[in-house]
Amino acid sequence: MPTRPKASLLEESQDWIAEMLSEDGIMVTGAFVELVQNFEWDALEADQIGPDDRASMVQHIIDRCAAENIQVGPMPSTLSTDGGDIQPKPVPPQIVEQVLSWEDEFLGLAGISRRNPE
């Protein structure tokens, strides 16, 4: 069963992942990345989902976000008065997938595997 990486490593990854996503045009906070990671590692440690089952993990995280009424909305700088849709929406799976992909990259650079992240 996988065990969560050290808190200091996860904390470092959160801002890095948020920065990488911003370079891709996806604006999220380190706190959102932390939330996704907590949902992910809770499921991995409980052996609910295997480390290689990305589709199930993304769906699990989406479901947890929905259960806790976590939503996303447009960036304040993109808001206008032209009648565009500014209502918060459920977290899209593409954002969760991107967070997990950048986490893969970060863990790989750190020489850590989800299977045994010690």
C-alpha cells in the first residue's frame, strides 16, 4: 500500500504544480493542489484505488470535490459585464488530470514513486 510522501515534499510540490499549471494557462492555488493531493493520497493509503488507475483516481477526486461542494470559477481579471457566465462550476476532470500529471513530474524529479514514496 502506498504511503504519503513527507509533508515538506508535498508542500514544496503544491506551489510548483500551481506555477506549472499557470504557465499552461490554468490558474489554481497551492491550496487547491493540496486538496487534490489529500483526496488522492487518502484513496491510495486506504487502498481504494491503485496508483496506476488514473481514470478512477480522477473520478474519485471529482466526486469528493462535488461531495464537499468545491467549485471553480473564472479568474477575477476575466470577469466582465458583457453577460458572460460567471457562475462557479464543478471542478472539471481536466484540471484534476493536469494536477496529477504535474505531480507525476515532480515526484519523478524527486526520485519518488507513488508505489513507495518514502
